[in-house]
Amino acid sequence: MASVNPEREGNMKTVSSRRPLLHRHEATYRYSFVLGLLMVTFFVAGALPNVQALPLIMSITLAATLLVVLAASGAHHVYFLLAWGAGALGVAGGVVQLFTTNLWADTTTAVLTGLLLIVGPVVIIRGVLRERQLNVQTVLAALSLYIMLGLLFALVFHVVQDLGNVAFFTDHRRGTASTFLYFSFATMTTVGYGDFTAAANLGRTLGVLEAILGQLYLVTVVALLVGNLGAIRMNPTTPKDQDVSEGE
């Protein structure tokens, strides 16, 4: 019976202990769930009143959305660990917020939001590229990225106001999370109600940038995906048809 080198065995154990962090989960490609949860996140952040339970509700919603994004795209296990950890901290901060006022809940909610809007798009793009198929789920993934773009700019506007320590809008009005969501999507969709206007040059520049990116994304990425998907459905080609054409 062959003996095993103890040093080699120790190295094998070290490698096996690290492997789960780099293990890639099997992708579900259920981007319909991702888009649905993103809309729920948008509604919760924009429509619910600013009550003590809001950080807890937001933490649960953000964590669930992030986990579904990771599962749909087949992300590495380490991202799931980060999501579960941030989600647990967010829920804990939300529970504490029910009994006392603290900054922990706002901080953990901001971390969860950052993870969703920074890690999420990267993971989705990688998942779609690995799939290498154009179907309805691909279009839903593209629409999910569009919603994430609006949420990301809302977060950026909020950060600009906090770092500048001045009101973001004209008439010295400070924006809230709900206000920035409204302003971001009204800007990205070029609705332009005019009830909120950025006061400083940086805010105006970011607003114009969001409008340009949003429109370019719709008329290029989404339009191409929908157009090609329609062409594939109208002219389906089976492997048998491909063999016959190649034989001719």
C-alpha cells in the first residue's frame, strides 16, 4: 500500500479548503425573478414612508435581490458569503433600529445597496456571456441592468449631496432616498417634469450623463437584443436543418 507524504496531504487539505470560495454555483438564469425583485426594491425605497421599520424592510429586500442575482448568474461562492454576511448585518441593524436610533442601519443598508449595484451588474454580464444564448431571459437580464443603472445614479446623487454637505436641488432642498429615485428615473427616461433640478454643476453633469447612457442603452443594447430575438423566433433553425443545408 502506497504511503502518502504528510506534507503533500497537508497541501491537498489547504487547496480543498480554499476551493469552496472559488466554486461557481450552477446558474439558474431566472432573470425574471431578478427584474421582479428589482422592481420591488424600487417600490420599497421610493413609496414607503420613512418609518423605523424601513431599514429592516430595505435590508431584507436588498439581500434577497442580491442573492437571486448571484444565483441567476452562477456567481462564485465567495460572493454568496459576502451577500449573506452583509444581509445578516443589515437585518441586525434594522432590528436595532426598531428600538433605538442609530447609524448602523443606514450604513449596512448602504453597503447592501453598493454590493447590489456594483457587483450585481458585473455578475449578470458574466452570466449572460457564459450562457451564449439569446432568449427571453437574456432580454430580462438587459432590462434588469437598465433598472440597476437608475438605482445606481440615485445612489450617486445621494453620495454627492452627503459629501458636499449642501442641498442637491435648487431652492436649497435636500434630497431623500425617495426623492433621488424619482429624480434619477425621471432623468434617465427623459421625462423631465422639472419639479426637481440639480443646483450644482456636478449634479447637472451627472444628470445629463445618466440621460445619455439610459437612452443609448435602450436604443442599442435592448433594441438589438429584442430585434435579434424576434428574428430567431420567426426563422427557427434546427440542427437537422443545418445538417441538410451543409450537405447540399
